[in-house]
Amino acid sequence: MKCNKCGNEVPTGAKFCAFCGNPAQQESFIVEPAQPRLSYENLTSGKPVKLPMDKKKKIIIIAASVIGAIILISVISAIFNSGGSSNYDYGNNAAYDNYGEDEIDDALDEYLEDEGDNDYAKDYEKAYNPTGTETLQYPSQNDTFTYDVYETYVEITGITGEDITGEVKIPNELDNLPVRSIAAEAFGLNQRNSFGTPLGYSLTSVIIPDSVYYIGDYAFGACEDLVSVEFGKNVFEIGAGAFDDTSLKELVLPDSVKIIGEYAFHYCYLESIVLSNQLIEIPKYAFANNYELTNIEWGVNIQEIGERAFTETGLEIVAIPDSVTSIFPYAFSECNNLKKISFGNKIEWLSEGLLFGCINLEEIVIPANITSINDHIFGAVGLSYSSSMVVYGEKGSAAADFASKWGLKFVPTN
């Protein structure tokens, strides 16, 4: 109980307040009611139990602490599961020297199968391939090449002389490090003719070793005398315009190649190409203006054919593989020699200008999975096609509607 004069606690049975001397009369003291006890009966009775403030605070603090701990554990677990301990740790430099081994290729195949997108291939390449991610240690040169030395690899940047002719062999290593990269414009666009047009060096052939992963943009661009290239088995990416405006006649891309850039083999003299089985996308203008090109050996994983990828080529018969899901506008436009084209079973639409200028096209095979055909497939004016063309397709399909619209002969395939 408390003294009603000074408010201090007074022991039960005391006659006087020890602090102020107030006589211990019943009315002089305040007797506090007993606080309810937290018991199983109290908690399960259904009646509200009023708790003292200090106990309320303790319970709130304990509850908040428990909730905070649960949230913290969940966040830490999510971080570790999503990236902190990735199943594919491609950042380890020790793996660079083993590129091409079965376990790495299997991991990449699984990765690309899950994601199915060229952007993910680029993400993988950036994570695994050291080129472009390490700190330059120093520039250097020898009697033939200039090059940059990085932490775990070397990049060829050019030549030491004014020009280089004949066969060029890219070295496997320099300064006791593997040559992983050929830099942008290392051999291309380094000279100008009398009209001021950029030209590459005068090499006629190039041999790229297994150590090289990356060939930069326009690395051999406008090397007009270049007629052959031999790729090592580990080239991962070939940059935009890397062999643009060269005299290449044949092209065999190793299965290690997973990315090629726009205009990569534009305006060459290619007659036949063999595509990598790991290549997913053929970007725009990649093989355009190869007027002598008559043969394509498709890779098994090609999914996209980009805008004008094969425009103005010499193709006569084109069979789009079943792996292809998208063909972008004008992909085969102005192929004057094209006589027959057929499409695989995963394409759902045919785009604008796809067959613009294919004036000698005789047969077009359109499977039932194609449900939409752009009104301007032959171009905006729709005059660049042969009226004797025959359309093959199923009855009641978009192919039948297409033939009717353009007044073409229709041959049912069912």
C-alpha cells in the first residue's frame, strides 16, 4: 500500500510512513487492487484479461523481435537460394582454361533450354567469359601484333606495321596468357581508299585458335581480300559486322558459336553457310547481300530469323526448320532466284515484306500452324509476286484464305 501524503510504499502493518511520518490510518493509505495473473484458465476463459503496462510492453517487444527474426531469416534464405550460391558459378577464373569441357557445355545447354532467349545467352557469356570484364594491366606488342594484357587473358588490338598480307595466324598465347579476344576493328576499317572509304588490312586468310572466345565488332570489317576464315572450336561470340564486306566464299561456324551480331557476314561472296547448332538467333542483315549464296545448313536450335537477314541473296529453295518460331519483316526479300519456300511447324505468323521482290517464287508451303499472314507480305503495293505461284496448305486454313485473296492456285495437303 502507498502513503496518501507522500505516495511512497509503506509495508503492510506499519504504524507510520517511514518517509513523511504520516500516521498509518487506513484512509491514509492507498491499497492497489491485485493484478490478474496470466494463467491457462484466464487465457482460455474467453474473458478479457487486463495486463499491466510493463507486461504489455514486454510482450510487444518479444513479439516484434520474433517477427523480425523470421523476416531476417527469410531474406537471407532467399538471397542464398537466388544467387548467393548459384548452381552455375561461371565467375571462377580457374574455369576459363577449361571452356568447352562437357560439364560446362551441359550447363550452358540446360541454361539456354530453360531460358530460350538470346539475351540470356549474353548474360551467360558475360558471366563466364572474362573478356570485357577485367582490368587492363598493360598494353604491349611484338613484331606482328599489338595487344592488351588483362588479368587472365590477352586481347589482340591490331598490328605493328602499316599493313598485313597473306595468311594470318592468331597466336594461342602472348606473355604467358591465353589470347581470348580479337578487339573491335583490330584488322578492319583501319585504312582508307582514294575516295575516303574505310578499308581493312590486306590479309587473305585468318586462322583463329581454340583459345579465342570473342571476335569484336568489325574486327575484320572491309578486309576485301579476305577469302577464308578458320574458327577455333571455342569461339562464343562474333560481333556486329565482324566480317562485313569481305570476300569470304564459304562459312562453317563451330557449334561453340552462340551469338553473332548484326551485319556479321553482310555483303560477302558466300556461296554456302553451315550454322552452329547452338545459335539461337540470326540477327538483322547477318547474311544480307550475299548474291551467290545458294545453300544453308541450318543449326538445330535456330529460333529467330531477323529483319532482312537473307535479303538479296541467291537462295533458290528455302526450307525453314521446325525450330524457328519467328521470322521478321523482309527476311527473304528481293531474293530474285527464290523458287520455293516452306515453313516449319512452330511459326504462327508471316510478316510484312517477307517475300517482297521474290518475283520468281513458284511454290509456297504454308502449314496449318500459321494463322496470320500480313497483307503486305509481298510489299506495300503487293505487285512483286508471280501470278502463277502455287500455294500448298490445309483446307480451311490461313493458307487457303491467302491463296483466295491473291488469286493464286491452291493445292490442299489434307
